[in-house]
Amino acid sequence: MKKIIIIMLSILIILAGGCTPKATETSPSPSITGEQVSVPIILSDLPSSGPEAPDDIVHTPGADTYRANVNEQGVPDRWPEVETVETRLTSGPEAIFVRYRADVVTKTGETRNNLLNVRKEDGRFENADLEVIKLFTIGAPKSVWFEQRPAGGLPGTIAAVLVIEIPANIESGQYSFLIGFEFEGKDYGTLPCTIEVTG
């Protein structure tokens, strides 16, 4: 009887483990076409612009993060956490993982930040210089301005901020595009991103 119970419990554990979704998966980019546009690199820090926003980039002892994701003990959170996803780009020993915002909600005339944290599947990055990362967009609205800014990541990782400037005259709606990613001159593919512009 004990053997049957142990076997049944083992099967349940295996089945439960098999149903757990993976936190990181390689996901194919949606079919988005359009012009490939290089994102200019601005090596200065992000400027302070107006009142505090949940996706302002703040420096913490561990790494840069979004203001809304920094919690102070005993102080109520002002905003919900900025949600991110992690996606694998390429496979094999050169595989890298990028954590970023796949969905950005904004009003017209605002500036949003998309923090891209990059890690290797195997080992660490020896060169964490921002200029080894080059971003580009595919299919983004022509009126939206993008620029790449430096950020601080965990040791052995690389981080960059994709600044997204939304014009005041853009129509409300959803805009899907791709964030292209090059590292040390190699094209690692694209990351799907959607900007939802509200009034």
C-alpha cells in the first residue's frame, strides 16, 4: 500500500512540474514589417523631466530599476509594479536573455522608459560598455522618437534604456513594433513591443 501511495505522489509531482509555465522562453517575433531604423545612442544620463513617474529609472545598490519597482519598508506603494518579461535571443552557447517591457501604456506627449537587462546563458559579459549594444526598431510609428541611454546592471550583465518619446499629436490606439538587438556587431534578432496610447 505504501508503495502505491509513493508511486501516486511521484506521478502527481511529475505532472504538476510539467504543467508549470516556464518563466523564460524563446518566442518568435510577430509578423511585423516596416523600415529598420537605428536608435541613436546618447551617452549622458537620463535627464530629469517633470514630476516623478513609475517608469523613471532609479539607481539601487543591485542595479538600475524602475521607480515603481523600488519598495520602501513601511511605506505604501505609490504605483503598481512595472511588469517585464524575459526572452531568449538565439540558442546554444551564444544565447542571451533580455528582460524588458513588452507592453507600454502611455498618454500622448509623455516619455516612457524601457529598461533592457541582458544576461548570458553561460558565463558573464566581460565588456559591459553600452556601445556594444545597438538597438533598432522595425515597424514603429514614424512620429515616435527613440533613443538609447546607459543604465547600470548586475555584475556580468549589460543594461540599456530605450527612451520612447510619444508626440502630443499621435492618435490614441495600439502600436506594435519590434525592438532589434545587436551585440558586438552580431544581430541577435528582435523583441516584440506594443505601445498603447491613451488620450
